[in-house]
Amino acid sequence: MAKLKLTLACGNYDRTRALMDGTVQPEGIDLNYLPVGPGEIFWRMLNNEEFDASEMSLSTYTILRSQEDQRFIALPVFPSRVFRHSSIYIHSATGIQKPQDLKGKRVGVGDYEMTAAVWVRGFLQHEYQVSPDELRWVVGAPVRSGINLPGQVPIERISPGQSLEKMLEAGEIDALISVVIPQSFRAKNSRVKRLFPNYREVETEYYRRTRIFPIMHTFVLKTDLFQNEPWIAISLYKAFVQAKELNYRRLYDSNALVVSLPWIVDEIEASRRIFGEDIWDYSIEGSRPTLDALVQYVDEQGLARRRMMVEELFVPNIRAELLHYLRATGED
């Protein structure tokens, strides 16, 4: 029987590379893995639905589902997870030294509803009592139109040709939430600094206390494809898990280091002492504190039309179906 041809767009990550290079092949699927950057993937999928399956911004997906946009259905696969305390940059001339000093300041962000910004606003509000409406937001163009921004929050859009990074460097904005490290931050004697210079210490304490390891992206299928071929969800989910486990073994190998970091083995062992063996968990139950926080933040920040339940976001009973599948095939 011929395999089902399926085009999947996802970033070039170590945890998905076995899918990209064919080491892991989803059962019954002839997979065309397109290693594309997340920003391009989101735009092409949200606006043109170009792929059968793709990586997807978790906040945007949650917002769309709250609006009854059901073009996509997610698997509890999380290609990107990043702590975001390190993503707040400030201009040193503003005198900002702690999160509370952001009140009343102009804060730039590329896209107000992007997941990184949702997480930053969430921890600023819940950890430091700085609510979104106490900041003056300066934003770029959204990935997709049709998402309403909260009316009670002061938001202004930059003009075409303006750069938030250059505005921060010039002191035209006081702070910037950026998913990439600004070039000005890397410059010698730069006046652009991190709000949390000891971000690893702060993020580690945050995780130990909250059990939140922020999820940036999930993975979606076109809903009509899932409804017509529901077995695809199990096949892809199983393949993603296999690719992740294979990567764990590949990285944790002292014979010949596969990445250019001298203490990668020690880093893995240190991370496992904090997160447990499965650092990059692909499940609802294992990521419950993170997912609960995300849907709460999206709702209380006025981005969702209604408060979503975590289970509404994902293919129903995916873990139970996978366990049933593994037992039936003798792989459990």
C-alpha cells in the first residue's frame, strides 16, 4: 500500500533532526520535511495554509481556537520552549534596574500577541505586579490580521521602515522584548543591557517554584486532514517522540561530542537534576503547569475571545491512543 504523502514545515532543531534526515520515518507517511524558520512558517500556514502540518505559535493558535477558527488541530509536541526572562532588553540611560521600573515606560515588541510577549507579560504581572496596562507598548506588524488587541492597553504601531532594535539603541523606547539577541547588545560598551543579567539563576528559581518551562510553539495538522486520516496524529506523534529520544542519546555521548560545547554532558546532567530525565516533555500531563499558565495569560491579557481549556487545544486522547497503538504492536 502506498504511503500518504505529507508536507511538514518545522524548524531545524536537534530534537526533530531525525525526522528531517529520514532516520525516523513516521509509519505510513512519505514525509517531506521543510526546514523553514518559524516566522515564515507561521505566516505561510496562517495566511495561505501551505502545509499539511507545521510548527505553530502556541499563543496565536490558542487565540484562533478561542475565536472558533478550527482550521488546525494540535498535537502535544512542543518544538520550541524558552525561558524569556533573558529576552527583556533595556536602555541603560532609562534608569531601569528592576521589573517594577518598567511601569510607565515605552516597551517594544515585534508582535503584541506573540507567545514570547504573552509569557513576559504573564510573569511581569504575576511575579512582579507589573500589569500590561501599566506599560506603553510599541509594536510591529502582526503575523496575521484579525486578532483584536485589548482596548485598555496603550498600544502604538511603528511606521514602516522603523526598527524596534534601532529605536532601543537610540533611546526612543525604554525596553524591548526580543526573541533574538539585538546586535546592539553584542556591541562593545553598548548601552543596551538585559533587565535580568543573572537570568539563568532567575529562570531556574522560577521553574523550581512554578514548574513552568515556557512553551513557544506547538505542532498542528490541518483539521480536515486529521478528520479524514486520524491515524496520522498517532504516527506523527510517535515519530516526534522517537526523534526526541534519539537526540537525547546522541547528545549524551562522551565518546565524541556532537556539539561544539565542551561541557555538554555536564550540562545535560545538570538539566536533568532540575527537569528530570525527560527535559523536553511532549505531553499534556507532563506540561500541565505550563499549559495552564499559557491559557490563563492569553485570556487575562484580553487576547482570547473566551478562556480556553487546555484539552480543547489538542487531538483528543493522544497519549491513550498512542499507548493502545504501542501495546497492539508489541512496542510498549
